[in-house]
Amino acid sequence: MITKTIQNNQIRLRVFEDMKEFQKQIELLEIKRKFQKVNSCIRYKHSFRREKIIKLANMGKTQKEIAEKMNCSYSTVKREIKAIREGLA
């Protein structure tokens, strides 16, 4: 079996003589792909939450009012505002 990986714009070929080793590599790739899907969902959730916080803050709401409106904790709002500020810097 031969696999191809691309890292830093370089293609590397790897020959697997043992079928079990090849299957292990395939399982690792599937796990990485699942993690990437979960990670992208989390990023979407955070970006959606941050956009909503920005809209409410532009309306003049306090952090406490934003937390109540979004049904989340005050500390979550504070953490997201910190992340928004760090993203702007």
C-alpha cells in the first residue's frame, strides 16, 4: 500500500508493507477529520455568539443585560468580549 501526504507544499509517499499498519493510519486520519469537523462547529458557535454580543453592545446593553438576553452566564460574556478585543488587537 502507498499513501500520499502533503506537508509544507511537499508531497511525501509512504509504502506500507503491513496491512495492519496501513489500517491504523487510515483510522488516525478519520479521527483527525472528525476532530476538524467538531472544531469548525465550535468556531462557528463562538463567532455567532460574538456577533450577537457585538450587536447587543452597540445597542448600549451592559454585559449583565447581554448575558440575560443571550441566556448565558456573565463570565461567558466577559470571556467572549475579551476574545473580541484580542482579535481586534
